[in-house]
Amino acid sequence: MLDSVLKKIDENANRAIDAVKEICSIPSVAAKKQGIDETANLLMKMLEAVGIETQLHPTAGSPVVTGYLDVGAKRTLLFYDHYDVQPAEPLELWDSPPFEPEIRNGRLYARGVADNKGDTLSRIWALRAYKEAGVKLPVNIKFVVEGEEEISSPNLPDFTKKHANFLKADGGIWEFGSAGFDGTQEAWLGLKGILYVQFEVQRISHNAHSSNSSILPSAPFRLVWALSSLKDEKERIQIKGFYDDVVPMTKKEREFVAKIDFEENARRKFWKIDKFVNNYEGEDLREAYYYLPHLSIDGLTSGYQEEGSMTVLPAKASAKIDFRLVENQHPEDIVKKLRNHLDAKGFSDVKIAWYDGYPAAKTPIDHPFVKIVERANQKVYGHALRVHPTTPGSGPLYLFKDHVPMVSIGIGDSESRGHSPNESAAVDNFVKAMKRIAVVIDEMGKW
């Protein structure tokens, strides 16, 4: 019976791609509150077309779409996805308009195709293949699809508190996934937490001629000095107590990551670098990537930044930074320590204008559902799945971890450029991803 489902996926491939194009043509940018309701309604229609009962849950921001199909099975599979996308700017760096999907050289280019609309539809069309092939699903199905993942899911916690029972399932597929540089399919069992902060500082009442910098204080220098106090040249974060709650890797985790092909040479080549931070390699590189927190400056804003010169002493400066957190670290605790650090270093004038974030979470590396996904991948792709214990990125997995073990797989690859211009996904991999979901369902029915 599974063969007929896989055959139906091949037959439906072009229709499925057209559906991806349709949903990717809507600019559902949560940061701009664009296209949200239109996309949520289209998604509901797509779920309903495969027999899934849907519901739209209003929030203080974008609505959450849920889907449920109870076939009376022993096991339940849950999908978490999001229908919002990153802003497409800078538009001039796209080779084709970001919201006019286009296939070139076997790849579909559009904002959101790899993160995460293509993944979402690969799951819906896998279910559609079961329906159209006349094969009864061996598991119950649930969907949770939010519209604010790209802005840190501010309203998802309230939804999950109200609907905790709905989140309960025997296994779950998290939103994203990709192939490595060598084409090997990869899975992720967790996500780091995040604390995102905006700093602001004002030193004078209004912009001045830069000749006055000999006697007037500089907001941008003040901000740069504050930022430079946060970590040293060895990437060690200098905030007192920052590492207090970091849990060391266990022996089992060290043995697990030691077996992962981290593709060090391919990563350096891709990013055109000679070495990683701190000359990390081998076990140290893996530990930093998977199990250590870190800090990034995401943006700096002050003064004149257009063409030509303007001799100005800016009155204000701001910066956006993010801390990637590991399990047992909590954003509220870290932001308090950050404030204490700034004050202790004499930077009480540097304001934390706003912040948000959430903690890290992981699925155990030896959970039975992980093995199910591994078997499905082997059957479809013909090679072993490369399983990562967590990703250096962040997402609201912590809201689900007590209810369902999650594994993150998807349609992306090393060329997908999520969050960047020319985001894309390989059409062939989209079709295989549908088949992998179909086999996960089949394997889960045997569990």
C-alpha cells in the first residue's frame, strides 16, 4: 500500500509545486504584518482539502492554524510549521522577484520556499497522496502552524498554555531541515534558546558638527565601548554569572557528536574562510557549535551612512544583539545579568530599549521516534541520516518538549539561503521530502 502512496506523490509532483508557488506568492512578513490573514486562510483551505479539520486561533498578533485528523490510530504525529517569512530586503540582490516564484535549473526560488512554506506543503501533500491513493492513514495527524516564528513567536506561549492537550503526540516533525554540503540529509533534535536585545544610547541633545567631538561626548563610541565589554577576543562572554547554568556535555553526548561528519573543510570553503573562530576544530568545534552559548552583533545604527561624506557627531546610536543560549539558561536571568554588567562597567546610560527570547530545548538522542525518522530517510534517500543533537539556531521548541519528541527535517540544502536573497529549494528534494514524510507515517504506524 505504501508503494501506491509513493507513486501518487510522483503523479502529484507538479500540482504540489504549483501549490508551493501559490502560497509563496503571498508576502506573509510578520515583521511588517503583511499578508498574514490571507496566508492563514489559504493554508486552512489546503489542509481541509486533504480531510483535516482546521481551526483558526486568534492571538494578540498573527493567528495560529491548527489541523486535526483522528483516524482512531494508536499513535499520533504532530507537525509544527510557520506560515510567516523573513522580509525580502534588500530586493536588489534577488535575481527574480522574491514573491514571484520561479524555477531555474531545477530549483524553485521564492522567499519562504525553504523556510518554511515548502516544508509545510511537503507534509500536506504527503497526506494528500494517502487520501488520493485510497490508503488509510495508520496514525492520527495534528498540525500547529503559527504566523510569528520569524519574530520570535511572541504569542505562541499563550496559545500553547491554552491548548497544551492538543500538543500531546507520540512524535513530531519540526519545521525545517536540509542536506549537508555533501548532499547527506540531516536532522536536528533541538534548538538553542535566544535573548535578542536592542541597545540605545543618547549623549547630546541633537546631532552636531563633528568638529565638536573634541569637547562633546560621542554616542557611537559610547555604544562601541559598551559592546566591546561584552566578550573578549577569545569569544568568552564577560558578563558575570553568564555561564553559571551551562551544563557540560555528557559522555554519551560527546560520543554521539564525535561520530558526526561536521564537514569542516566544506564549511570553510563555503564561507571562504581559512579557519574557524579560535582555530576551533574537531571536538572543540563541535562543542562550540552544539553546546556552548554565544553572542552576535546583528546591527549597528548611528549617524550618516549614505554615499559621500558628512562630518557629523551623532546624538544617538543603537545596536541589535543576540545571545544564543543553551539548555538551563533563561533569557530573563541573562538580561538581568546583562543590565548588571553594563551598570558595573559604568554604562548605565546605555539603555536596553527592548528584548525578547526563549530557552533552549532538545529531544533525547536515543528516543525511538528518532529511529523511525532515520529508517524513513534510509528508505527514500538510500543513505543514513546525519543526526545533529541540536542546531545553533533558535525556535520555540521549549513550548513542545514536554508534550512531544520533535525531529527537524525538511526540504532545504546548503544552497537554500534561508533568510537571504535568492532563497530556494531543489524541486527534486521537495518530492523526496514528501516521500520521506509518507514513510515516516508508515513506519510510525508499526511502532
